[in-house]
Amino acid sequence: MITVIVMIEVEADLIPEAAQRIADLPGVDQVYSCAGDVDLVVLVRLPDHESIADLVPGHISKVPGVKRTTTHIAFRSYASRDSEDAFSIGG
């Protein structure tokens, strides 16, 4: 699975509706509203790059209120939870 982080700028009055529509899309794992340079941060997990190419411009970008997206593809996870999970396998 490929992990993708999509940063989204949304029209202010449509943030809740856009967040819910995006959360309902297949492949979307988590949606966070946040303060800062973007309005929504979306974590996506998809099997291949073609699926990413379909989801972001084909669906997320077309949600009403979405003004701009920036997509980041994750290479590795360094979260302590991942390390703890690896050491607990078979234990």
C-alpha cells in the first residue's frame, strides 16, 4: 500500500461538507481539519500510483469547495507505534 498525504485548501464555509465528502471516498483513511496554511489534511492508502492519479485529481479536486490540493507520497514511516508493532509480532 502507498501512503499519500493530501493538503487541501477549501472555501471556508464549505470545510465541514468537503471534509465529509472526502472522508467518504474509497481509499481515504483519515481527514483532519486544521489551522495553518491548509484547511484539511487527508491520509490516503492506495495500492498503486494509478489509483492515486485517479483519486486526487479525479475525485478530491472535484469536491465542491476544494480550491487547491498538494499531494505528498510517503516513502517510510518512522512512527514509534510502527516500531512497537514490529517488536510485538510473535511475542
